[in-house]
Amino acid sequence: MTLSVDQLEEARRALDEPLFADLAGDAEVSFEFFPPKSEKMAETLWQSVETLAPLGPRFVSVTYGAGGSTRERTHQTVARIQRETPLNAAAHLTCVEASRDEIDAVAEEYWAAGIRHIVALRGDPPEQGQKFKAHPDGYANAAELTAGLKKLHPFEISVAAYPECHPDSVDVAADLDNLKRKFDAGATRAITQFFFSPEAFFKFRDAAAAAGIDEEIVPGILPVSNVAQTRKFAGICGAEIPAWMDRLFEGLDDHPDARKLVAATLAAEMCRKLYAGGVRHFHFYTLNRAELSFAICHLLGLRANGAARKQAA
């Protein structure tokens, strides 16, 4: 990767001075949540929303379960965020096990609820290990879904990108070609799958540019709050957990507070290296927990702006 003079200067500064000393606070962030399954989980989610909202995120998104399994809960959650908070809410939408008419109907419900931003994904099969199979009357992939949504309304659309290549892609070139089709269909930006090496993102960013992709690509950041869960996620999406990182979490299963400190340190350091390489937009996979993402944002120079959640009617 070729760095500009400014980026080289920033890289030198990162080496010569304390990593997080007096950053400009010019980074922008967004956060991902998932719809809660219980009242207790809902309470945790809304505490997290209230904690992160004052950081002024560009948007927050709410995931959509495999096969549309969380359809109603996703809609309720994203609509409530849009209705009761100052945040811009984005709803995930997938192609799995639904016809075009069914998916279009969900999109219309979102538009009617004031949702103007969709995260358009092909989606994972309902059962892990299965191969994706398009519904006979459905959208075959995220590019088709993006094009279909654009025909309905002028949605802002985010799509997925895979720095370490999607497991279903034949090779990196095919994966980049698929990403380009999503942008050609009308996507606004791509958000990457999580990764644990800044070099993985920089290499991917350069490869995308070489493939003629000049739209925004936002790195997805996953602070590791649950090591076993992260290993499972990484296995599904093809993300590599470096051996040194795996070793750092050894012996911490019974020390949750220490594990959080280690997780925050690793994610913050990676974000700092991404920042040194010119990245100014970050998307955090929160797993409905605010502490780690808030701490990393604070280290990146972001400060709460005093925004408060609107009271429910």
C-alpha cells in the first residue's frame, strides 16, 4: 500500500508519541445492534443505545436473523430507534427464504416507518453448514436486492464487503466483482466483515481501488467480548484470528473484566493503525454491549455531545 505524505507523517506520529494523545476527533462511527429476545435483553440494548447515542453516530443498524427469523423484532427495534431517539436507524434485510414480493413488502413497511437506510445482504442459510439457495421467486443476491430496493424508493443502501474473501466466492477477483455489482446496482457504501489485522483491510482497500471501486468502504470492528462466540463467527465468515491473538485470551475465561480490558486494547490499537492509514469511518459490531465500543471511540478522540434519548410517548 502506498501512503500519502500526510499518512506517513501520521504513522510517524503514532510511533513517536503516545498512541492516543490528542487525536483530532475527526473520526465518524456507526454501530450495529441485534433485536432482543427477552425483556432483560431489551433493557441491555436500550442502555447501550443511550450510552452510544451521545457520540453522534452516522447511523445505527439492526440485524435481521437467518431466514427472516427476527423479522418482527427487527422491525420493532429499528422503528423504535427511529421514533424515540435522535439517531438515524438502518434496517438489515436479506434474500433468504423469501420471495421478492415478501421482501418488497418488508421494505415498504420500513419506508412507512420512516426508515430510509437499508443494509442489503444476501444473508446466511437458516442452518449453519448449508449452502445458500435462492428462493425460486426471490432475489438471488445482494446486488439484485439492492437494485430491487432502489426501484421501490430512494433508499440509502449499505452492503457487505469481505477483506479476507467471502467463503462462497471462488477467489478474491470474483469477490471484488460481486462487490462492484452491488455498487453498480445503487449501493451507497460497503461495510466490511470484521477482521483482526489492519493489513487485511489495507490490502483489501487497495485491491478494491485497483478493481475500479472508488465508493466508501467502512471497516467493521468487532471488540472481542466473547472469545468462543468470536471463534464461531470467524469460522462462518472466513475471518482469520491470528495465533498470537488467540494466545492472548488464554486463561481469561474466568476473568471477564480482564478479558474486556484485553479486548478493548487490541481493538483500539487496530483502530489507531487504521486511523494512521487514513481511515476516518468505523463501524462497530457491538453485540448490544456499549462499553468496549464507547471506550475505543473515546480513545479515537470522540466525545459525547450531550444528545439524549427522546422520552417514549
